[in-house]
Amino acid sequence: MAEVIIMPKLGFNMDEGQLVKWHKAVGERVKKGEVLFEINTDKTTMPVEATADGTVLKIMLEEGAYAEVFTPIAVVGQDGEDPDAALAAQAGEATAPQPAAALPAASQPAAQQPAPITYEYEVTVIGAGPGGYETAIKAAQMGKKTCIIESTYFGGTCLNVGCIPTKALIKTAELLTEMRKAGEFGIKGVSPDALSVDMKVLQARKGRVVKTLVNGVKALLRGNKVSVVEGRASFVDAHTVSVADKKITSETFIIATGSSVFMPPFIAQEGSNHIITSTEALDLDHVPGSIAVIGGGVIGIEFAYLLSHLGSKVTVLELTDHILPMVDPEISEMAQKRMEAEGVTFYLGAKVQKIRDDAVYYEKDGVQASVQADMVLMAVGRVPNTEGLNAEGIGLEFDRKAIKTDLHMRTNLPNIYAIGDVNGKVMLAHTASHEGMVAVANICGHDEEMNYDRIPSCIYLDPEIACIGLTEEQAKERRGGNVKVGRFRMNGNGKSLVEGDTDGAFKVIVDAELGEILGVHLYGKHVTDMIGEVSVAMTAEATAEEMIHAIHPHPTVNEALGEAFMAAWNGKAINGL
């Protein structure tokens, strides 16, 4: 009778094992007492011996893969025996003793235990945006049998209707602006008035960029052996989702369904309007003569910059008293003044009440006013995507509209995690990706927590803005005013002068006693490519003094960072008065 070999339980706390190496292949003979395979437990690698003479008839677990204890992984028997019949017989013997497992060398048989519940997948990710697809790949790389479910488009909002297409359009706007200044750099033959943008060609280029990246995501998933299911997932229970007419079971789920544009119900719409969101703005086939942007956050300000440089007359209406709330106000005010000099109009503290016939009606300082425009861009935020998920139906807890998680990214149901915009913590693609890494680590038995104090933000204007950590006001509140602040203006930076743009400044906030980096806010050329240095420094708990002693190359815009830390810690920069 053929013997079904199972993953042995070699320790009290062992729930699964990793097949490290098969010492015999299918069709090869094995003798009793001969090492058949090796497994990794949570502590060590152990050889497992065959319990009888026979031929390896079937192997179900590949080298490097994981299996729960007592899961069938191979069949050993005599030549001509049917391994599938042996497996079927084992499955049907509910009341019979478990088939004898291969015995680990120098050990006694494990006590008989009931077969564990098995699922189709170990990890299933719902949503294939940046957070979702990278999380699925990481889970697969950790040896987990992984599935990803996507309802709309791979790459999510970021790759399709967010970060990437926006930057593709902004690149064209920047080139147009630079070419108009060609004469300042000694270039003849360029007539600024003759320059224009072919929106059809621009949109085609944007489409190619998006398509390349989306195809890359699909290739990465295939290459990492992640099973892909297309359709909308809805929870049946904590271990099952339905996708169309198919049921998928999984030991763990990671919800990464992202967010959608928020359309505020408190802003009335009357008459005939041309209201667009960021999604429609990315597909414009012409540049509107004028546009009113409702919202002064990152999305609103980037589109205000983009459309103004393409030729629109732009008006921004923001409810609070400053734009870009995550940026230190000293820096965001510089950006606002630059945009105003380039023709953008700002109304801060403006409470929008309604839109009627493309006129935005608002109240500011007790006075009613309105702005007429050809189009209105609604950019007041985003809301987590949970519609159709049946998250409430299976008992998931919410924090307002977001799925509630702890710092391990777990929900109140221990086998379900939620990452990215859907948990409402920090709606940034790179936050979602890192939350996914934390979730996978915890699924794999580690104990990792997410740190939300060191997440960089980037705003793609010209010059760019990048920031991480606390603003000056926040730092003073948390440290009782015991902070030092350093500033370095770009007019003291040689590379910025070479670039032809000395607007902007670097601002750093550090603890006055320890030199701990509390916040960094950069406004200058290429700063989105520099903020990663500060993220590494903060993660490594580097101090202001260590940042000063880190040698920054010359001539670069980046060397202004060391100057700003000098200004904060030593009281004065070298190249600034």
C-alpha cells in the first residue's frame, strides 16, 4: 500500500515547515532510514528519513515552498501503484488513523492530530495598486502561496489616474516653460510666442508611459508566481471572498482597495456646469481658458501649477488659511508667492457654498463672492474604497469611512489586514507599499510596526517641494519649544544659480538638546530626489551634527541641506548671512 508522506510536526509550536531539499526525485528508489528530504522549522534545518522501502511516486511540494504540518507532500510506494488513489483513500478515511508520516531522524512519531483546515491560498491581496501589487510580490517572495484580486486596473490610481500620469503632463509643462526662457541661456531661434502644446500628442505620450508601467506590474506578478484574479471581491466570511461566481479561500487577506475622489455633498450644484475631478483633468483634450480649483492640497496645487503653465487662468479656493497643510507654512507661502507671480490667484479662508453655471460661489471674511470659470476642478480630498467589499457584513471595524487597523496593519479580525488609502492613515503610494511590507512581516511571524512619523511627501511644482516629519509649530508643541530651526536660502546655492532659479529655501527643525531631526521642509530644484536622504537619516536616528559631517558634493542643490543643518545646530551656515 502506497504511503502518503506528510509535513511532520517537529516541535510544539511548529505550524508549518519549509521544504529545503528533496534527496530523491520522482521515480527514484528510497530505503527505510535513508534521508528523503530536509525541512526548515522555525529553529533549524532537519533531515527526515523514509519509514519504508519504496519508490517516490509523486511529489506535491516544491523546494523552497511552505506547507502546514500534516499536509500531504509526497507519496512513496511500489512501482505501478497509483499515488492519487492513495491520496484519495487518505482523504476519505475520516475515522481511520492518519497515514504514517516520514519520521525525522532520531525522533519519535508525533502525536496523532486532526487534519488542519486548508485554504486555497495563504495570502490574498485585494487591490493591485502600488501597495497591493508590491505586497503580493513580497508575500510570494517569502514563500507564501499568494493571490491578488483586481477589479479595475493594475497599478491602481497611482499608475493609471494619479501620480504617474500627472507627472507625465507636468514634465511637458516644465519643458514648455524652460524653452520659453531659452534666450536667457544664450539660445537663439526660439520664439516663445510660437511655442504651443499639442494635447493629442501629450495625451498619447502619457498613455505610453502608463501602459509601460502597468504591463511591468503584470510581468512582475507573473514572474513572482502570484495568481491573478480579475474582478470585484466581496467577503463571504473572514476566510472567503466571492469574485463573480467564484469563491476564493485564504488563510489571510490584505485589503488594499485604495480610495476614490471625494465629491462633497455640502457644495450644491445648480444649472449647467463643467465640473471635473483629477481623473477627468488627466484626459483633457484642450487647455481650458480658465479654471477654478476647489482645494489647496497636493492634488489641487499640482493641477493649478500644471494648467497655469499650459496656459489656463487659474483660481484656487482653499478653506484653510494656507495651502499644502502637511508642509511648513513658511515653505508653502513661498510656493504660493511664486505661483501668484506666475498668474495663479488664491482665495484662502474661502468657504465654497455652491457651483452654478460654472461660477463658484463662496464666503470669505463674512463677504459673499464668486469666481466665473470655463471649468471647475473639484480637489477636496479622497475617500477609502470599501463599496461592495461587505467589510461591515463580516464584522470589520471602521474609523469613520476607513477600515480600522493597528500599527501591525491588522484589523479587528486577526487574519485580515488593511493597507494604503483604505485605512485612511496616510494616503500616499509609498506609505501603502511600506504598510504592505509590515503586514507581510507580521503574517510571516515577525513583530513589526508601522512608523508614521517619518513618511516623506513630495509636491511636483517648479521648484519642487519635499518634506518629512514635523512642521516648526508641531515640533514646538511636542517638545515644549525646545527646538532649533535652521534655514538656508537657495540664492546662496551655486547649482541653483546655474539652473537659473534661486527661489526657495531649505528648513530643518531639530531637538535643541539631542540634535534629533524632527522635521525637514525643502523648496528647490530636484528636492523630491533628495528627501530620501533625510528619511534614511531619521530612520537611522542620525543627529544634526552627523548630517553636518556627512559630505555633500559640490556643486549640487543637495549641499544646501548640510548648510541648513549648520544653521540650526551651529547657529550659522557657511554660505549664508
